Amino acid sequence: MERTGPTVRFSGLLAAVTAAVLAAGALVATAPAAGAADVDLTRNGGFESGLDGWSCTAASGAVVSTPVHGGTKALKATPAGSDNAKCSQTITVKPNSSYTLSAWVQGSYVYLGASGTGTTDVSTWTQSSGAWKQLTTTFRTGPSTTSVSVYTHGWYGTPAHYVDDLTLVGPGGDPVVIPAVPAGLKTTAITSSSVALSWNAVSGASGYNIYRGGTKVATAAGPSATVTGLTPSTAYSFQVSATNAAGESAKSAAVTATTTEGGGGGDTKLPARALVGYLHSSFANGSGYTRMADVPDSWDVINLAFGEPTSVTSGDIRFSLCPVAECPNVESEAEFKAAIKAKQAAGKKVLISIGGQNGQVQLASTAARDAFVTSVSKIIDTYGLDGLDIDFEGHSLSLNTGDTDFRNPTSPVIVNLISAVKSLKAKYGSDFVLTMAPETFFVQLGYQFYGSGPWGGQDPRAGAYLPVIHALRDDLTLLHVQDYNSGPIMGLDNQYHTMGGADFHIAMTDMLLAGFPVAGDTTKVFPGLRPDQVAIGLPASSQAGNGHTTPAEVNKALNCLIKKTDCGSYQTHGTWSDLRGLMTWSINWDRFNNWEFSKNFDAYFGN
């Protein structure tokens, strides 16, 4: 969230992460000699049959007759805008086996890699190649890996590049067989309208189908899912099956669950559809100052922006109203507090949001953790607030080298934040509202990269919110990731999605609800959240942030996620009928834009 005009820092971060990953991959470019039984497993690696066997992003891939390295054809791939011209192929392999991936390339910033290896995904690249140059890297598959994705791509804004004679040499994979029946199906959380399930992962499975009363109701990429749209106080029976390219297993043994009478876990009395907005209370910017009393009734959750630390590492958070010199129309403290009470009497929630673009908070010590709890409690008590919004950005959260499992974090800034929030939750009880507003870099990017990575060269902030979200999921009221100021992000369809249209919000939100393997590791799956815990974060106007989405595109995204219509090319992993709503930066910018965002929300949901 920004105090001033929009900035684009994500693209640089993503470039740094990707370049570091790929540069590190180049360290393993020396390949061992292939064994006697090894074969080239690539289909149409010389592109003599056009793009047969290959999947290329957008319209970036084409086959040309010159230049070529071998044969009569080669791939020409042209990055355009946010498309890096990725072409990929899924290849059947053997578990616990070594493979050598090679390709001849021509051009600048051409990359070659393999993902889904089950061990360490690898990649290598060339900065500049005027003539044909061979790229080579090696990897070993994991104990349950039966397929990998090999790919090439360029870099954003660079000219076309060429690829030819791509090979993957190693033992041929066994024919894919239908996976075993999932075992260990159990419920992990039950609300009035949803049941969360988990089960044991099945070797060789690429996905799972979830059945309710014998009818398929959802799919999942990993061994967990949440079934929504249920009726309170009703018994249901669930089963799951495992799927892959060969087909679907039989259904598992059934598990039964009865939904609760009302509300979800940690019910905070939010409406079924909630509109969340940030109110610039401590500063002014181009949108102007808006008094608390002037916030329309459309807004169900009002986040006061921002509480900020006295120093980055102090943990001592302070909040005060905007100075009169900066905001001539600012209300008095007494008027502000009275307006908060009036909003709460009308059923609205008012929270203190900590952080923002300028408020870097690093709880690197237990002293900072304790200062955070004390100072945030003072703000909540002073203004009679309903809870806390965590809007840590920039360098507030990062993972130490070696901290590789989001389920068991060890980095002090992560561990101390989790502990501090749990202390606040315990102090204020079940009605305490907890929301989070991370950027995509800290959440969905975790599907590809997590922390500093296996070589220690990645940006340690990649995916760094995941352990916080996971540890606090039972206390979390709402997660509204900022689907703006973002670079392209890979979705569960292994395609990059770009902000500004319905597709981005559909793909990013579906990841949160379906869950995903972190950094491609299928043994470390981030479980999906309940739909009632998720809202979509958007800018209220084109002035509020990069990635503004028109009301028509917002409605398409809602239609797809809630009703499974208007989905475009992306297929969701469920029908998320209980999706909570929308968040925007900001109430002030929505007022500046004649309330377009909130009026569209009210019209869509019939408020």
C-alpha cells in the first residue's frame, strides 16, 4: 500500500529472483556422460514437426527455417510485454534417476530449465549468444517423480531468440499407471458452510478429485481441499480419488462431517460478502483526506493506514491522525473516536493496519516482539478498535538461508511475528479481527520460489508470508493479497498471469483456495484457505496503483470464482461460492474516483 503515487518494485524483485535462480543453475552445467541405456526422451526437440509436443505462452513461439543449428527447422520465440516467450514440454521419466538437459540457443538472455523434478529444479542461461551456443544442465528425479517439465524462455523486453536440438537424455520413464486410492482422508476444519479435508499424498498422482455424496464437487493439486457452499447443521459424506495422465483411481473410504450451526471458526460477525478498504488516516496524498464519519456504509472493514514503527527493528508501533498542516480538514481526536464507535454500532469493523510501503517492521528480537504487542495493544485500546491488519511490505519479512519449510519456520522475524499476533489474539479473544494484505511476491510467487533457495542466491523474501499465513490460519479472518503493483506470476496452470484483467485475479485467488506445492515441492503443500477467509485486493482507481481493473473485469473474476462462469482460459479448482469479497487501496482513492469501486461492489452483490 502506498502513501504516494504507484511504484513498480515487483518487476525488479522478480527479475532478481529469477536471474539469481538461473545463474545458480548454471553452476551445475557440466554434465556426466550418458549411461548405455539412456535415450533422448524429448518429443520433437529439433522442431522439425513445428510446435508438436510443445506448449508456448501467448503467440510467442514459431518455427523458422533460418537460422537453424541442425536439421531444417528451429524455434523462434519472441518476448512481448509481460510474456517471456516460454515454451515447455512435459516428459515421462523414472524416479531416482539422473538426466541431462541440453539445447542449442542463439540470442540474449535465453534460459533452459526443468521443473517438477521432485528434488532440486534446475536451470541455466546465457547472457549473450551471437552464434549458436549449447546450454546444458543436469538433475536427479525424486523418489516419486514420474514426469518433469522442460522449458526455454527469454526475458521481458528482449529481442527474439532461437532454440534448436533440445534433448533430455536419461532412462525412459515407465508407462504412466493409474494412481493408488488415497488413504487417510480426514476433516481438518468445519464451519457452517464448509468442510476442510486432507489425506495422504499418492505417489504418481498429478491431482485429486473430491466427491460429496458421490458427486464430484472440486479438484485439488495437493492432498488437501475445502468444500464450500454447504448448509448449516447438515451431515455430509466425502471421498477423494487420485488422478494422472492414465486416469482416475477408485474413490477412497468415505468420511462424514456435520456442519456447525452458524458462522465459521473464529466468527467475527462479518457479512457474507464484505467490502474492505484502507483509510488514509495518518497522512495525505493525491486523493485527499477523508474523515471517518464520511466513509459510506458500503465499507464493512475499515483499515486505518498506517501504524508505523519508531525504527525498523524497534517493534514500537505508533499511530496518530494526519497533522492539520498536511490535512486541513482532519477531524479532532474526539470526533475520530466518536466516528469509530458509530461505525461499530452500525456493524462495521475498524482495524489498525501496520506497515505499508514506508513502515518497515522487522521483529528480529524477542524485545521487538514484546514491544510490538504492547504498542499495538495501546493503539487498539486508545481508539477502541476491532483488530489488526498486517500490511508488511518491502524488507519487513524475509527467510534466513536454510529456512526451507513454511510449516516450521526458523527465521526470527517470522517466528516473532507469529508469536506476537497469537499473543494479541489471546488477549482480545475470539472477536479479534485479523487480516493480512501481502503482495503477490510474498505469497503466490512461493509456488516457484521460496526464500533464498537451494543455492542461497534467490531473494530471501520470495514466499516469505506463507509461514505466517499458515501458522495463523485458524486465527485469520481475511487474507486479501494485493493483486496489483505485481509482475507476472505463474498460476496452477503453469502459465504466467499478468495484472490488470479478470484472469490475474482468477488465477491468483484460485491458488489461495486450492493450495499449492511450495517451490514445486509436492511434499510441502500450502493448504488452501477457506473461501470465507479470502477477499481479492485491487486498486480503487488507475491513480491508486498499477494493475487497476475495470468494473467489468472485476465482475468477470467474481463470476468465475463464485459461479464458475466467465473464466476464460483458466479453469478454477473449485466453485468458491463463499468467497468473502473485495479489498481496495483505498477508500480515499475510491472517493476521488466518484466511488466507482464500492458502487460496483454494491451493485454486483445487490447491497
